[in-house]
Amino acid sequence: MGHSPSGTERTVARLFNRWWPMADDKSKRASEDGRTVNLNENYEVRYWSEKWGVSKDELQRAVSKVGSRADAIARYLGKAA
């Protein structure tokens, strides 16, 4: 017989999914957690480029200089995080 989740298990799963949505959900416009920039996802490149008013090339240069953390990239670009 299969396991039927209890009310507590369903509540925990619902709360977990609220705070940690599925990765690579293409309906999302920003990165999964909003703290990193993934240059391998076109929707993320578009989002961050528009947010900071920079080109894809400028964004790529920033990531190569300071890494993928959004706060570090924003500081490097002189933009708000």
C-alpha cells in the first residue's frame, strides 16, 4: 500500500513550495531566489539586463569580474540591488 500524506505533511509541502519554488520555472522572470544571475537562462539575462539597464555583454562582463551574486553585480555596475 502507498503512503497517504498526513495533514501536517501536506502543510509542510505547501509551505516549502511557497518559499522554494521549483527550479527552472520558465514562467518566473527572475532567478529562482533573486540572489544570483544565471547567464545560461535567457529569461534571467533579459530580466537582469532590463532591471539594471545594461546590455547582455555588460552583464556577462560583470559576472566574469565579480561572480554570479546579484548584490555583487549591482555594486560593480553601480546599481541598486
